[in-house]
Amino acid sequence: MASYDLSQASFEVLTTLRAMPHPRPLTPTDLYNTILITSGGMTKVLKTLEEKGLIERISSDSDRRSRLVKITPAGAILIEHAMAAVIEGDKDLLSRSLPETQRQELKSILLQALEKLE
């Protein structure tokens, strides 16, 4: 994430927004509840992301006092690249840490857990 100039919290905000259905807006409260950050911390993260042009704040149709957070096209592109890099790093770490048989066992266990959660 450092090579993309993203903090852990910024990365989580962008991945959360990316996962939302188009046009992907969320309230700051939804975001800080999702990624477990304080409202003050979220304000700082959102300000930084907005200054970088990775998110935009838009007015809410349902509540004029509230502003929604939406990922920009530049933010969507950046987070796709950052996520790919994180995935590759995780794959590399696992391949160096576990033999193939254990990686396959771990994959099977995680898929079983995911099926039960869904």
C-alpha cells in the first residue's frame, strides 16, 4: 500500500467503496462503522483521499445536512492496482511460508468457512 501512497485506513475506505453497487456512495458513519475507525480518524482519512482526487463528497438527496462519500474514477483505478499488488504480496508470502499441500489445505478450509458464512 505504501507504493500507492495509501494508509491502511485509506485502503480500507477505498476497497469498501469499491465493493458497493454503482454509484457506490456511503455516509461517513457507514464507513467508519465498517472499518472500525473513529469519526475523527475517518474525517482525516476522507479529507486526504478527497485532496488526492480519489473520493468525492456529494450531497444526499434524503438528508441535505449529510454528504455522501463516493469513489472517483481515479480512486477506482488506483484501488484496483493496489488490491492486485496486495493479493500478489499475500500469494508470495504464503508460497514462501507454506508448502503447496498446506496451501491447498488452507484454501479448502477457507472455502468451507466462506460457504458456511454465506
